[in-house]
Amino acid sequence: MNILNVVLLSIVWSIFLIAAGLLILGVERKITARLQWRVGPPWWQNFTDIIKLSAKETSIPERANRFIFIFAPIVSFLGALAAGVIIIFSLLYGISFRGDLITVIFLLTLPYSGLILGGSSSGNALASVGSSRALKLTLACELPFIASLVLIILKSNLSTSIYNIVNMQKNTGINFFSVSGFIAFFVAFWGSIGKLGIVPFDLAEADTEIAGGALFEYSGILLGFFKLTKAVLFIVVPLLLIASFFGSFNVLAWILEYLVIFLLLIIVKNTNPRLRIDQSLRFFWKVIIILIIASFVFMKI
Amino acid sequence: MKKIIVPLGPDHPLFEEPEFFILHCDGENVVDVEWQAGYNHRGIEKISETKHWDQVTFLVERICGICSNSHPVAYANAVENLLGIDIPERAKYIRTIISEMERLHSHLLWAGLAGHFLGYNTVFMWVWKYREPLLDMMEMLTGNRNNYSMIKIGGVRRDINDEQIKALRKTLDTLKTQNEMLTKVVLDDPVLQARLVNVGVLTKKDIKDYGAVGPVARASGVDIDVRRDNPYAAYSFIDWKVITRENGDVFDKAVVRLLECFESIKIIQQCLDRIENKKGEILNEVKEIPPGEGIGRHEALRGEVFHYVRSDGTSSPIRHKIRAPSYVNVPTFKKSCIGQTISDVAIILAGVDPCYCCTERVSVYDANTRKKKNVTWTEIVRKSQEKTKKLKKS
């Protein structure tokens, strides 16, 4: 594959990620609405939201640090997109390099970093509370998420390429069906709820407490970038879980596995109130950490 | 460490009405809380001095959309106290039925909103779905989903017939099962307990210090209820009990409200038994109001509402004083919010079910000094006297 093809394909897959993310968020809103006895918005609502946001004026507060304020949403958006493209390339085309799992882990921390930087640069009390919460939450949920992926790396003979990890599961058996993999999957699942920022871990935006939190001062297309980031993450994070826990090269299987994870996310979202920040930290550092240790203990099984 | 000021309001998703809370925070912890009122003051007391006695009943209904039966009942109690008359028995039962249905709908509304404030939108939507048939019943009985216009001095405006009673019984039975399910779900949820238990605790002493009333006081173990302590309407003829809890946290406030719903259903069912298949007067016509003064009390949804009227024999009151329960409940924030986190403060503020339009007082913004202050009664009197003098001179 020459370099031009790769560039073209990345653009195509980026557009796919954005479209699929917005679509799946629309489905999510529709299912949530039906669970709550509402009619809910039509499935294309998120597309119109983004189009509307891009047409709106972006106002930058006087006290904000302009550079960080503008670049934070773009960085977090590009981070999520790049992670998605890397995963798709290794799954579909087998284009993989040593350490791309670590790159993806790094890129997936960018969305939260963008939120933290954007919130704290906007010079607003509510936004700074939001970004301080986002910071604590990243510290909390990043640990189990990364730890469970480290377990996967250890299980696949220290291979850090996503393609190899998926390929290896053909011979050694699917990670999810081993004891340690099963435990680690749920650890990673809770971590990814924190990373996606949905209830019960939506404290960074908590609209009834701090009125949008870190996003408080954002408007126009910059807010649109944060919304797009969320949409892309909704595809990318489950995709990473699928690659590392349900390794297979079958598109139909991916869609099924994705839907299962998606449904689990919706169930958790709709049956829980928002947790306090200290309770979230306690949850990740006291409850989830036991599961992590257990999964490392049973690593050989 | 430098303190930051986190504003909650004047327009904030937490409040349905414009209201301003200034939280002085140290990180996430709230060190101090200030409250600024004066965003939707309408001068109802003053307006009522220009209206006819009968019109005031419907004016006070507009004080608050949710208490739109409580204020008229308290006002009618006050005027009937002034007149020294009693109302027909059937009217008493109908007043009780409407009051308790209002309590049911308000408590369910609060439970839904509390869920929303906690980010638990499923509870929010489900509870409001359960509440919907109740509003339909209200429309059937009174003609309006809100602002019922049911109370009149000396009785009520509409009678309830047997078909309506049948429909109402059916709705109440379904509501009871739904409420049982809801109570179980809410009270047994470990995550909800983690968010609500031991949050915003008000002790018995705090309640006495601030003079808080209603479910807020009852959740802290203070056993007060105007319906029992100073019975009016049909409450003394009926078997029911006052719900109290001991801890005084937000969880207990929720428990008190949810259990009061069952009591309300019980009260309505007994009232329906007494008026079914019977006919009777519903209005004791009042022709003229003599000079004098009267007080009326009513256990509204959030606590005791108090009305005072004075007459000089003309067609409108010369003084009408209203004290709504939120006016004494809101200052308890000073005690319950300090030392909590911002997340908890949101639910503590919602926990007393504050109603700001009842509580509003005049406030004046001085353009020169850029300061805002609330105006006291003596100051208003002084200002109006000055204005009268000025008018007399010209």
C-alpha cells in the first residue's frame, strides 16, 4: 500500500468514524428516550446539532487563554480520531507497528486532557471545577483501563501490536473466555465508562450541578469538536475492547460484539445516578483495583 | 488556600425559577453559602389590597403554580376565621380531597426532580409519567390541570359526582401500586443511598433554631403538622398519621415525602367513602365582610402556609400578609450546605423542595453604589408616606 492510499483511506475512515459515532449517539438517545417513556429525537438529531453548531458564532471569553482555549477541543478530537484510525487499519488491513497499542492508549488520553485544558483555560469558576473533576476522574479511570490492557499485552507474549494481539487469539483462545480475560474485560468496561464520561461518571459536565462544567464557556464549532470527540470515542473505545478481548477478523462478529458492549453501556447509564467525585475515586481505587489484582493473579488461566 | 466563588444561578439548570446562590468553595468543599432573592417579586400582598375579597382567592392561587390550592385554602381559612363561620361538611371533604391530591402530585414532582438533579433521568421520567393521570383527574374534578380555582370563601366552587369518584378511585389504586414500586426502587438502591444518606443533615435543634416546617422538619424528627395540630377542613374526621423520621438527611426527606403519598391516598379514599352516594350543600354564601381580622393556616406541600387578613368593612382587604413555608426552610441551607461538596449542595438545595416565588421579597439595586439590598417593611411604609406627602403638595 503506497503512502497516498494510506492517507486517502485514513480520511475515508475518519469520516466513517464521525458519521458512525453521531449515528450511534442518535440511537443511544432514542433507546434512552424509549426507556424513559419519551418519544426522543430522530436518529439524525446529532448530525443537525453539529451542523447547527458549526454555523454558530464562537465566542471566546476575555479572560480565557486564547491559544489553549481554541486548540484544546481540536487536539482532543484529533486524538480520538487518530486512535480510531490506527485500530481500524490494524484490524482491516493488517497495517500495524510495534507499540501501536501503547500509541492508542496515549491517544485516548488526549480527549480528557483537552477537556481539562479547555476548562481550566476558559477562566470560569464552574469550568475550573469541571476540569478539576475531569483531572481526578482521568487519574481514577485511566488506571484500570490501562492495567487491563497491560494484562492483555502480558497474555500475548509481550506483543504490543494490535494486529498481533488479535492474531494470537486465534491460536491461544479468545481472551474473554479465559478467567483473567473475563475479569479484565469488566475492569476495562468500567474504565471505558469513565473515559466516555457517561452517567454515573459524567461529573466533569454534570449539568444540574455545575451547568456543563468544563464545557461551560464553549460555543459554536469548538463545542462541536467536543461533541464530535464524544461521538468518535463511542466507537473507538468499544472497538479497542473488541480487538483486545474478542480477537477475530470477522466484521459481523465485530458488529455483534459492539452492540453487546453498547447495550451494557446504555443499561449502566440509565439505571444509575451520578456519583460524587470522591465516590468515583473510591470505586476505581478500592473496588476495581481488587479485580485488577485478581486478573493478574489468574493470568495463566 | 485561595477560595473560589461558584455561582449557582440566577439562571441555572438546578432551579426552575431564577434564584442566586453564591457558594464560597475551597476546592470542591463549600465553606459558605449566600442567598440573594428578588428576581421574581410580584407584590401579590399589595395587589390583593386592590382586589375584591372573592378575587383574592384566585389571585393567591397565582403565587405558586404547585401550591395553587394551598394558598386559597389558607386564605379562605383566614377569611372564615374573620367571619366566624363554618363551611358545609361536603365542602370540607372536597377541600381535603383537592388538598391531598395536590400533595400527591407535588411530592411525586419533587421525587422526579430529585432524580434529575442526581443525573438519574430514568427516575425523573418514570415518576412524572405516574404523576400524569393525577393531573388528568385534577382536570376532571376542577377543570384545570393547575391553578384549580376550586376554593371559594365559604365553601368550594364545584361538586364531585359519583362517576368522578369512581374514576378517581381507579386512578388512586393504580397510583398506589406504582408508588409502592417506586418507593422500593428508590429506597433499596445502594448507589442512591450512597448519594443521599448522611448528606445535608439537619438536627432537631437546627430545625428549632431556624423554625423550619413541613417535611423538612418531620424528616428531622420534629413532629409538627398543621393538619393534626390545628385541624381544619375534614382532617379531624379522618384516620391518618403524621410521618416522621429521625436522621434529617436528604434520604429521610425523600422517605418522608414518599410515605406521605400513601397517607394522602388513604385520606382521599376515606373522604370519597364519606361523600359517595350523598348530596349536600357545598357553599355557605357570604354576602359581606365585617371589620375585623383573621388568620388562616394550612399544611401546604412544603410546610405550614400562613395568611393574615384585616378588613375595614369595605370590599377588599386593607392588609393581607402571606408567609409561605419556603421562607423559613430556605435559610437552613446555611447549616446543611457548609462543609459539603458542590455535588451534594445541589441535592441539598433541592432537598427542602424550595419554592422561590412564594419566598421572594423586594430588593433594590442601587445603580450608584452597585449594591443590592432587601427592603424592610418599615422602609416601604416610610417611602410610601414620603410619596403621599409629595403628591399632596403638588
